Amino acid sequence: MKFSPRTQTSNDSNVGRGLDLALVTLVFLGLGYVLDRILDTKPVFMIALFVFAVIGQFVKMWLGYDAKMKVLEAERAESSRSKAVVR
């Protein structure tokens, strides 16, 4: 049995996006924890910064997805126009 290596067609990585989501969320969670300890508050900052980080990461993913889809739609429209001209 011969295994062929996987080839990635684009240079964006889902693993990288997942790692970015996890690390940014953990950093903001840790920052909230530190602020709560310094200011002697309940986990207000920890919860607020966690929610802020998660919402920010999902907005970032949505905007990246939307931009990529617009590029792909433009390429597809151009491709169909060029095929119509050739015929």
C-alpha cells in the first residue's frame, strides 16, 4: 500500500486559527484573573475579558471568511465571463 502525501491548496491553516482562538482566549482569561487578584474583585474582569476575547475572535473569523468568499466569488465571476467570451 502506497500513501501519497497531502497537499494543501491554500496557505491558510485551520490548526493555526484554532490555536489562535485558544491562545488569545487564554491570555485574556489570565489577564482578567490577574486584574481580579490585584483589584480584589470577584471574577468580573475574568468573565468580561473572556467574553470580549471570544466575541472578538469570532468576529475576526467571520470577517476573514467574508473577505475570502468575496475574492472567490470575484474569481468565479471572472472565470465565467472569460468562458462566455471564448465561446
